Amino acid sequence: MWYITGPKLAQRAARHAWQGDGKEEKISDAYARAGDQRYPLDVQDFLKLLRRKCGSVVRAWRVALDKDGGSELEFCEFVSAVRQMGSGSGQNARSLWFNLDVDQSGTLSLYDLDPIAAHALDKFRYLCTSRYGSINAAFEQLLDTSRSGVVTLENFIEAVRDLGYEPAVAEELFNWLRSRPGTLFLRKSDLHFLQKWEDAKRDKKEKAGTLHVGWINRDPSAAVEYRKMADKLAEKSGQQKMEQRVSETPFTATALAIAKATEKVQGNSARSSVDPVQTQHRPETPGKKGARVEAPATTAAIASAQETVGCYAMRLASDNENSTTKFLKYLLDRFGSLAAAWDAMEPGEVGEIRKSDFEFVVCFKLGYCRNTDARRLFEALPKKDSHRLTWRDLGLKPDEWLGFLTQKKWQKSLLMVEEMKKCDGDGARLALERHYQRAKLHGHQLQLEFGEKPMLRNQAELPKWCRPRSAQSHRQRALGTAAAA
């Protein structure tokens, strides 16, 4: 990460953190919120800029910063978005990035700007996807039960009550989900970014289990240079020296703000379950004593529930699924029912599959996984006998399996009837053809059954078939001819 390396950058970032970025444009403290004082001064000015332009930090993140909805922001995207805002922050984008990305992870998330809102949105995403499978399904089955396409605030509060949300917390969540200021309802498109978060986090989690990162390009001297410059600035201003710059992760950087906001809302010394992180000592900014809390109800709910901010950041709905659940879901999606899936896996109707046969069917016939994974899957499936798998072990009931077999036999009978109907009316012609075939094989027969003439040896075409005269009529005609003579 060449863009955040070098002693000059660390010194400039410390100077901006302690004295501000030196811009002539000053933003009113009316856009300041409680908890902003834990950030450096340039980051505080940047947060006020986002609130002034977009109304809130969450809306600014969705509309101006993270336009693709990937839940994380890289350096190039951040610089481009800041410069498009048309403010002086674009000139100091590197130092601003350095003060935001404290742990030098190379990416920014909403937790770095508004951790309370990020925690609330991640929690709502996890609850919806774990219960309904996807955000679209949650919108249709939970929020928009009337199929009107829009959800008002009253309907939203009543719907999310089943998820355990209080009315005040639900109202703040409703305001965060709105992408357009001034609207009184939510559409399905307003929640699409949560599904993108789910997909991006799933991909990141899958890659984290397969890719090994052995080296990260971090500047080891950046923290030292940063601390030296901050100590010099503190001595000049006559204030206390700052402590060592700790790696404030996005999940724990807001602990102190939660405790302060909860104390202000509840009027007591309520304490968050998150231990306040030892943060950098920064000078008090005048005029921020009366800054209001951004989301008091959500902050109090997090403190009362004793939740760690960021505990839902990497929790996915797929975490609740084991290998057996995923395999059964795959069978249902591909075959439509477990009975049809078992019939495809074991068409011989023996009623059981051995371990070796199961590995062959899953690997080569279904193409579901590799041989080693199929072996582990067979061991993980619940079954009475450890050496074989039956249709009962898949969760099939006897009436379901018998009903499927009956339907299968009935369909087979219908196919046989259709085949017989196709051959109906050709029975006489086919019988005559088989008769002449036998005549060719066994030689000529002088006396045939119905008085036909035998086929010639070189005769290619079959004679036209007509109804033969009976032997009795032929005998009567012969007697009549003899009497006349």
C-alpha cells in the first residue's frame, strides 16, 4: 500500500489530526454529533461535510462513497468520491485515509465512519437473511405483506416487531434505510444494498478460508512518526502527550461513544458491554458540548442488550447451515423433492445406498463435490446404520415415498398405453409382414391357411392384403362347378 507509507505522510496526518486540515472553509458545528470527538480533527470536519451534503453519514456512504454497494471502500474509490464532492478534502485525501484506516487494512467500511448505524444495518441484514433466506424474500414476506410495493413507517414498525425491534429503534432504522431524503416509504430497491453486503461478505469469508496472506505491505515506522509529530504538537499547545497509536479496529472504535451516549440518554452511568478502547488523546474542540446524539434509541438498545459493536459484521445466514443442510437444499433445488432425488440417486429401488456407491453417485452422477468431501458428507448424514443410507435417513416419510412410487408406476403405464395407441390399426399389416418373413425363412408352403398364393423367390413387394375368402365358400363354389358340368 504505497499510498499510505512514508514518514512525511505520517507527520502530515498527525498535523491534520491535531490542528485540522487548514481549509479556509469552516463547516458549522451544527452538523457535529456526539461521539465525533474520538476522531481526529480532519475526520470530524469530513463527517460534518458528509452530513451537510447528504443529510447523514449513512446516506453519504450509500450515495456518494460506496456507489457499488460492496460494503468496503478501497483507496482509489475513496479519493475519487471525495474529489467529486467538490470540497477541499480531496487535496488531503491521503492523510484523511491514514487517519480513518488506523489498522492499515487497506479498506474502509461504514464502521469507520458511523459504527452505530453500521452495526444496526448489519444486524437487520443478518436477521432477515437468516430467517427468510434473502433480503428480497424478507421484503415480500415480512415488510410488504399487502403487495403494494412500498412500506410506510407505521407498517415497518409493526412488521419488524417480530424481529424484536422497539418502535424508536425501528424508526431510526427506517431513516437509515431510506436512500432518498424526504420520502415517507421504502421500496425494494432501497434494501438492495443489504443483499450486496451479504454477497460481498460471503465471498470474502470464502476467500479468507482458501487464500493465505503471508505478507501485507504496511509501513512499520508510520506509527512512530505519527506519535512523534503528535507529541510535538501537544507540547506546543501545552496539552497532555498522546498515548501510543493503537490499532483501533472498526468494531471497537466506537465503544467510548456508546458509553457516553447511553449515559446521556438514560441519565445514569449505564455502561456498555464493550470495554472502552484506549484511544488517542486529542484536544477538545470548542462548541461541541451540546452536540446531539445521532441515534439515541439504537445506542441505548446496544448497551442494554450488551452487544459488541460489529458482532454482526461477518455473521452470515449460511453460518447456520451445516454440510447436511446444504446437501439437502441442493437436492431440493435440483430435483424438486427428496423422493425424486432419492430415485435419481438409487434408481434400482433397492432402498439403500452403500458408502462406495454413495461416493460414486455424489461425485460423478450428481457432480456435487469431490470424493473426499463425499466421504465426509456420508459420515455427517444422520443414519441408523453407519455403512448404508436409506430413504428414511433423508427425512422421507413412508407415505411420501409410496406416493412417489405409485405416481411413477402410473406414469409408466400411461407411456405404455400411448405406445400401444401409436401401433393401433396396423396389427393386420404387421401380422402379414411377419407371416411372409417366416415364409422366406422356412421355404414355400404349398397350402396356406387362407388360400393365398405363396411369394415368389424374387418378389420384392408384398402383395396387397385383402380379406380372404373362407374355406367353406371355396368348397361350395367348387361343388357348384362340378354339378353344372
